[in-house]
Amino acid sequence: MRKASYRFEKMHGLGNDFMLLDADCQPAGLTLPPDAERIRLWSDRRLGVGFDQLIYLFKKNKLQCYQFYNADGSAAEQCGNGQRAIALYFKNKQVAMPMTIHGVGGQVVLDHKADGRLAITLNQAFHYQQKNLRLPNTEINAYLVDVGNPHCVLISDDVSQEPLAENASRIGALFEAGVNLEVMQIIRDNQVRIRVYERGTGETPACGSGAAAAAIVLRHYFKGQDQVTVSMPGGDLTVLLNNACDKISLIGPAKFVYQGQIYE
């Protein structure tokens, strides 16, 4: 006889894909939140559901909360594309918006636009600095940005030619908790092109928090504008910044793929 099953939604934002698990929709007797071994199995694209990150939704002290997990089972603080997937999930459940959710990556306001795009706003102080990173036989000029999770942004003349995985391995080793790596090509003062290597997952078609980090670097180090188009292999995001750098909005699509059940 089969054991009780986890009920989930498969979603994506610009190809960055997610398995969304809402604690309120699960039968009794399941392990919640799921442990790292389960997450690793579910993330396998042959043996499981397959995803870049798991989104876990739950209630705490009557507040709606979120937690992200990487494909390797490790916890992740924030995910901009994942937040838009959450916004779509609650929109489909006809929850009134804007709505606020809470997690280790900070408070996030979810909303949707008349054109069908989803908008999420991160309300928190962001931190950024320029730093020379010392690697064996070389030194790299980098921009470190914390948007609820850590990012390292490198400037490139052509992001398509960058050895992203190799650089991510070398640079990630310098940070005790790892770091998400972006290579960024400046197109104009309101547009950049990036590729992203997410810690615990690998290269992804898009990364919302990585897009936010790139927009911050453009705005504060290269005289960029307050509204920036961030182009990624999976598509474009619009990033809106304020001068105080304590509020960032990400506007773009999210898609529902299917609902499913996965057994213990």
C-alpha cells in the first residue's frame, strides 16, 4: 500500500524551475519541511520531479512564510524568480494582492500587473562593495552584493565566452557559505546581459536575485539608471531601484507547468 503523498506545483520563471510545496495543502503524517535527502531525490531530472530550487510555503505566528532549498538540499535565503512563482501561485488561488510574505531573505511584497506579469518587491537594506579577490596566480576585480543572499558580480566584455563553472568553483571556495556568481556585460546605462551560476544548483537560465545584484552594480558603479533591463538566457527582467538601495522590484513572467503528487 502506498504511503501518503506530497502535493506540489511545478512552476518556472524564465526557465528557472521550481517545485512548490505548500504545507497547508499536505496530508498528515508527512515530514515537513522535507529533509535534504528527499530534496536531492526530487530534484533529479530522471528519478524525481527535476528542479533548480524547491519552494516551501508555511505559516508561522499567522504570517505567510517562505523557504527556498537548492537542488543539493542546502537552504537558500532568497530567489527572485521563485518569489514571482509564489506570486503566481497565490494569484491562482485568488488571494488578494498585494500581499506580504516573510522569510530569512527578508520581507517580500507580491503583486501582479494588468499585462499578466508578476511584480515582487524586496523591502530591506542591500549591501554592496567593490573588492579585489585573490586567486592563485591572479587577482580579480569583483562586486559583492547582498540582496538577501550573497552574489559576486564580474564584469565581462562577452558573457557567452566566460568559463562560468570554472570561475564559480574557484571564487566560491573563497566564501565560507559559498556565493552566487554573475558575469555581467554592460549593453547601455539601462540594460545589462548576465549569466548566473547558483551555489548548490549550477548554471541556470535566469536568476531574479542575480538580476537585482547586477542592476545594483550598474546603478552604483557605472552610472546606470534606476530602471534596468537584465537580459539572461531565459529572457528579460525589469529591475526597479531606489537611491537608498533599500527597495528593489523585479517585474517579469512566471508560468505554471503542472500539479502533481510524489509518494514517500
